[in-house]
Amino acid sequence: MLILLPPSETKAPGGERDAMSVSFPALDSVRASLIDDLSAMDVDEMMALLKIPKTKREEAVENQSLRSGPVMPAIYRYTGVLYDALDPETLPDEAIRRLAVGSALFGVVRADDMIPRYRVSASSKVPAADGSLPTMRARWGSAVSSALAQEPFVVDMRSGAYEKLGPVDGAVTVRVESVAPDGSRKVVSHFNKHYKGLLARALARGPEVASIGEVAEVAEAAGYAVEINGLVLTLVVKET
């Protein structure tokens, strides 16, 4: 089982002065071209094209030297609401091994892969060596889908933009819908991330699952109301 998480825009700084090490070697050629193209960019050009705020200039500078930057496990590099709820520092190693993260720069990484801090998103367009300005979706093509197709069972919690970088046939996708006091439902970003993090934690710590019904059982055992529609599992939560 592989639990596939979305990345965060904010990433923890620092790390070890060690070599970058990432899984899914079939993705290495696209990764290398992206890293090369980023290193060739002027910092000001990069900030404008990638919409990096002036207050985050150091992240554009770091994008120029990703191969030599400090690294840390991916699961600790990504931060924010989802990762706070996941609380990876308290998960055992066997639970960590079930986790992976979608990435515009790396395609997909396992939780214990050693990665640098970077600033690239699914909507970014990085100038290629031939002068073109391809979308991330065009760069990745079918590579991410092919790599993930080797996994026996995937629970896909990526957001829509990252899911489009590498759709997974047969994967269970997870939605979170918040119920307002008037009974209406909507997807609220904060709740979506928080409850995905909690469900990912429950799945990582729980029994191995291989079907959407078994994913639902884990969610219900953790106290969540769920609905199933095909391969889509929806957590229904009350706004607080």
C-alpha cells in the first residue's frame, strides 16, 4: 500500500550536507532536466516566472543549486496543516514506509527520500534548454503514472493539480467535505488538509489495506463518517 500525499508550498529549511537520494529512478531524466533548467535561470527571472515573493528570494537562490543543497527526509521537508495532522515524528518506521509525496520537481518521492528545499509547483513553467516554456504536465507526460502503476494499491490524497501530473488507474482518491450548520457541504482548504493528514496517519499505522472498502473501515474505526462513490472516498466532517 502506498499513501500518496500532496506537497506543501512551504518547506522546512536546512538539513544535512549529504547527497540527494530519491526513489523511482524511471523519473530521473525529467528530474535532471528540471534541476538543470532551474540552475540556468537568473534569480530575478525565476522569482517572476515562479511567482516567488520578494521576501522568499533565498528560495529562488536555493533553486539554482539543488544538487549541492542540504537534504532531509521528504516527510520532514514538507510542512503545513496536513503534515501537522500527520505528525510524522511520532510514526514508527513501518508507517513512514507507506507514505509518499507528489512533487512538481521530483514527480513523486517516498517519505524517507532525502531531498533539498525547492520552490516549484504544479502550475510552474520552467524555461527549457530549447527555449520553450512547457507546463509541468507536459514535462512529466506519462512518467509519473507509469512509475506509480507498479504499486499494488494506492490511496491518492493529492490535490487536483498534482493528481493531473500523474493519474493512477485504480487508485482510491480521497475528498473531504465540510458540513455547515445549515446542512450544506463544501470543500474547505483547511479542513481538507487537516483531515487528509489524520486519515493518512490512521492508514499508515493501521492494517494493510487493498480496497476502498478497507480504507473506509480504517476511516470509520478512527471515528469519521465516510461515503463511497466508485473509487472516491469522501470524509464528511462538521465545521467547527
